[in-house]
Amino acid sequence: MQPFRLHFGAAAALALAAGTLMPAHAQNVIKIGEVNSYKAQPAFLEPYKKGMELAVDEINAKGGVNGKKIELITRDDNANPGDAVRMAEELVSREKVDVLAGAFLSNTGLALADFAKQKKFFYLAGEPLTDKMTWQGGNQYTFRLRPGTYMQAAMLVPEAVKQKKKRWALVYPNYEYGQSAVAAFKNLLKAAQPDVEFVTEQATPLGKVDAGSVVQALADAKPDAIFNVLFGADLSKFVREGNTRGLFKDRTVVSVLTGEPEYLDPLKDEAPDGWIVTGYPYYGIKTPEHKAFLDAYQAKFKDYPRLGSVVGYSMIKSAAAGIAKAGSTDADKLVAAFKGLQVDSPFGKISYRAEDHQSTMGAFVGKTKNEGGKGVMVDYVYYDGADARFQPPAADVKKSRSAD
């Protein structure tokens, strides 16, 4: 992104020399300010940043948006909501960005959403999965790309019900995302299978799981099945300890996110067989949209994409499409433009729902398989987020956003 900053600096110098220095927003650039937990969550966010860079390159190669080039300015939030807000403030006041984007963790995403609401500034959340981003606590200036915890739970629950297991154990990171995912899964599973029992909940500190004691506590509860929400290094420790102690033997495991390459690949020969997961089988998606993305990504980075790559790429493409439709970077005009906005993504066409600002990007649901010492997804299906089965009733959405 540096060439665009140099170009902007040269243009400003020329304008100053001529005595006609214009405000940043009047220059021939659109600034996207992006805040994220790069140091804390590199497995997802390094590929995510590459996805953003690919999208910026493609957009600018075609002349930019509304005649202006896109410039991406990123900041690290140290996985801390307070720092996320400070970085957002810096981007808005000092860098004069036109829109805010980003966040990985749900608690930092909610902090940015509140900042956007207070400042009446447009914010596009790529990754935070808590339902509070778009439903309970959703606000006028915040839109979200990825399917949230309710949507992913709604995609997994039918598969869980097919297993006909009564006693379920739950393990999750004890912060906003984990709590939201477990609440959605419990409510949806109980509605579909009223006799289900939840025999234990293990809520672990994010990034600090004591895998031995957690696995022992789960085993002591003698569940028939386990719902897992752990990811990253916590997931790796949990799988290793669970394999060692035989926790997963003859037990159904339903696991959010585990099929994503950024979390499945590090497991290597410890990757479990038969877990029901959401994920991203980039190696088997044959659609023209995905092939074009895959080829471009591999050509630029000499690496395969992760789900983070798709999210970063689709988020920037969404921002560009919204700005083009609005013909402006004015926050209120962007809000109006994003309602019903359609965007081409590697997963096909998606849209942003007017009623809750949630995109219809879907997710792949399948099973894990240890194939030659490497974890892959098999028997997978793509579930479209526009499917009414994966959204709460419209009346519930309206009620949950009543404060907006």
C-alpha cells in the first residue's frame, strides 16, 4: 500500500507549493482504516491481510472506486478493546480515514461498533462472530461480513441432531465469542431435540487453556457428545490432550471453525477424524468465482488461501462496492447503500440484509479427516447465509435491535 501513500504525499506537496493544499478527503484517494489483533492472532490475520492486499490491488488496477484509488491503513489493537478504540480514534482524527473496518475478536469488534455508533462513522466488521454485532446491540453504522454464531450453530445443529446423542458437554473460550456460540448452540439444539442434557461446561481463558484439567473434567462428565468452540493454540492443546487420553473415542464432536485451514493445518498428524465442523476446503471448491480467487491469490503470494484470506478479500470488495453505490464516503450515504448491497465474493454473490446489516455469506459444513498425516474436510456442503433456516425470525431481529 506504500506506493499510494507516496503518491498522496507527492500530490500534497505539489498542492502546497501552489498554495492550494486541500483536505485529505479531497485528494484522489479513499482511505480504509483497519484495526485488528495481528500480533495476537497471526494464524488467521496474516492470510487475512494478504486477502485485503489482493483486493486493493485488483480494485486499483481497474481504476479504483469513483475515480479514486483505495489506500489501506492498518493498526494493531493488541487484542484489547480499549486499544482498538484508541486506534480507531487515531485513524479517524489523524489519518482522516473514510471508513473503518476489521476486528477479529468479538470483544474488540463490539468496542469498534460502539465507537462507530457514538461517532456516527461507518464501520464494516469482517470477522467478529458474536450475535451482538448485528442483532442484540446492533447499530445503524455497523455492518458485518461473516456469518455469526447463531448462523453457524444453525448450520451445525441439524447434523448434531442426526447423531441422536443425549448427553452433551461444552468447551469454549470464556469471552464474548465463545459465550455467544454456546448460547446459540444450546438454544437451537434444545429446540430441535428437547430431551438433550448439557452435562458440563468448561469455559477456558482465551489463549490460556489448561488442556489436561479440561479434558479430564469433560471425561468425568461422561458425555455422549462434545460441542467445541476452542480455536488456535487452545484447540491444538485440547486436541493433543484429548487424543492422548482417549476423550474423542466413540464420541461425537461438533466443532465451530475447526475445518478452517488456519486451525486444522497446525494439527498435522494429530488432526481428528470425523468431527462435524465449519471450515474452508479451498482444495475442493470448483466454482468459477472461487477458482479465479484461488488462482490470483496463489499467483501473488505463492501460497494457498486460508479462510482469513477470503474474509479480508471480501471485506475490501464489499467496502469498495458500497462506496461505489453510494457515490460517496459519507457515513449516512454508505449506510443507505449497504442496505441490500450485492457483492461478488469467492463464495459467490452475497448481499447485506437491510433489517440487520448482516451479510449472507455462508459457511461450509463437513467432517474432518486425517489424510496422510494432514487434516482435511470431507463430505462438505456450502450453506448459503441467505437461507431462512440460518437466520432468526424477522420479529426477533427487530426486537433485538429496538434500541438502534
